Amino acid sequence: MSRRRPVAWLVLAVAAALAAGGCSGTADPPAAGGATAPPATTASSPATTGPPPATDASGPTTTAPPAPVRYRYPVAGCRATYGQHASYPAADMFTRRGCVFVAPVAGRVDEVTRTDTWDRASDRGEDRGGRAVSVVGVDGVRYYGSHLESVAPGIAPGARVRAGQPLGRIGNSGSARITPVHLHFGISWPTRPGIWWVRRGMVPPQRYLDSWRDGGDLSPVRAVRAARKTAGAEVPECRARC
């Protein structure tokens, strides 16, 4: 009997150990921290927080159209009456002494005469205008005003002027000494200095004065081009009393 007791005890110990282990040996141990997290998802649309794609700087560019030419009535601060000049295309604008002659358009001062050298006995054509200023506008047309009482400070050949800028004060210098106060106003094409018989006026200015007086911008460019073509180069010859 004493030899069977140890064997029986051993069999009972092995059976107890198997019962305590169960079936857990066939499964993986749980991960630390509990249940396994679900797989991460990926966004289906690209990020939009970055800067916009760069544009090609070498692509086509647009150029703004040139600004329209603006005209101003050449007499400021006074009323003026005018009509057709008696012997060639120009206008005599009768007004009060001291009224202001202004640039009818932006441009560059062409010729300036500050000294009145007219003599009634000789009556030289180049002296008849007395004190005078001409301006070549941004439109390519030359505008001339003479019989001035004075020329404004800073007005000299080559100076840039804006439309409406004072050029001088109206008087009766030159051959206007024997007439009422007025501004002689002429429109022509640019020439070399001293071609006074062109400078004094080659296109009748009345219709343009009417427009500018009423706030319009009627341009004499086409008329001046046509007159130049008809007249020839610079009308280079001037007869005795042209």
C-alpha cells in the first residue's frame, strides 16, 4: 500500500496543473493597453493651405491705351469774342487787357518773344506779333498766341506745360498797338525756328475754339495734316507782305 500513494499523488498534481492553464496557450496574449486600435484612414483630397501655384511671368501682357488729349479754351478768366482773321487762317480774340493766355493742350514751349520790336514804319512781318508764345502740343500741332502784354515766368523754349497753364497776359503789343486789345491765335504744324508765316496760322481755328469753349475736345490734328500736305514742305517762301 505504501508504494501506490506517491504515484496517486503525482497523477492528481498533473491533472490540477492542466485544469488551471485551460486553452489560453493557443491564442496570442492581449496587447498592452487593452484592445487593438482600428487602422488609420488617409485623406482623399490634397491639402489646400499652401500658397497658390506660381504664374508664368513671361506670359502675354496688356498695354493701357493712351490717354485722350484734353483741350482748353486759350483765354482764361475773361470772355472773348472772335472771328475770322482778315488775310489768312487765324482768329483775333478780343477781350480785356490782362486776361490770361493759357496753353490749349499739354506740350512743349516752342518759341518765345519777350521783347516788342515792331515798328509801324517798317511793319516787318516777323515783328507784327509783338510779345508771343507758341507751344507744340502732345497732339503734334503748334498753337500760337501773340500781342501779349507780358510772358509768364518760366515760359521758355523747351519748357513742358500742361493744358490750361498760363503762358502770358493779353495786351496789344506788336501791330495791335493800333487796334483794340486782343489775342492773335493761330494753329499750324511745327517748323524750324523763325518760320513766322506758318507759325501765325495755317488752319482756321474758330470751330475748335467753339468746341473748347463749351467743354469739348475737338481736335485739329487731321485739318493740320491736310493743310500741310496742300501747302508743301514748310511753305519755305514768304513774299513781301505774306
